Amino acid sequence: MLALGLVLNTLGIGLFCWAIFALAVYALPFFVALIIGMTALQSGAGVVGALLIGTTVGALTLVLGQTAAAVTRSLTLRTAIATAFAVPAAAAGCHLVYALSQIAMPSPASREVFACLGAVCVAGTSWTRLTVFAEARPFEPVGAVEKPSQPILTSATREG
């Protein structure tokens, strides 16, 4: 029974860690949806209306952020968008790792170190998941026109 408990605990922790990293990119849209939904609820939209408004705005935030990061040509703008998504993910990762590290670590200093490492890892995951759709472009000015390449003749044929 003890072995089964250890195996199930290990699988549960692994599943929980997978969920943390899989959902890291959704921290900013969730935050925006929560703020807008609470604002709609306070202004009298009702529970169902606030849920619909919050969900719509959160989904729109995610879609616009991913689309803007994928199509923009400016590296500065792409970095700003990815940072806007990575910072809330880092805060969520820091708090989550700090809370989980209280289970096994008695030292507050080691908990802080692990929380900072968790924040960096979760932010990096969020950054990567957002920029994976971005098209890699060569370093060239925006208005540059490429010269059409001329065909290379590798062999000449002779008719005899």
C-alpha cells in the first residue's frame, strides 16, 4: 500500500508540474479576464454576463497577443509582447513554487531560491510557447528588395 501511495504521489506531482508549464502562457489572459469580469460584475452585469464578458476578453487577449507576436516584424515589439505574457507567468510560478516548497523545505532561504528558479523556468516556458509561432526572419531592413537569383547552369548539353 505504501508503494502504491508513493507511485501515485509521484504521478500526481508530475501531472501538476506538467499543468503548470502547459498553462504558463495563459497567466496574462486569465488575469485580464478576471479583472474585466470583476469590473463587469461590480457594474451590474450579473454573474452570467460577467463570466461571458471575462471569458471573451481573456480569449481575445490570448488570440491578439499570439497573433501580434507571430506577425510583427519588429523585434522590439515582439519582445515587449512576449515580456507582457512572461511577467505574470513568472509571478504565478514564483508563488506556486514557494507554496509547494513549504511542504518539504524548512529553510526560508532555500524556499526563496527555489521560488526564484521556478519563476524563471515558468517565465521561460511562457516566453517560448508564445514565440514558437513567430516566423524567423533574416536580419535585413524592412524595405529591402532581394535580387532575383539567376539560375545556375551546372552542365551544358550538346546535341551531336
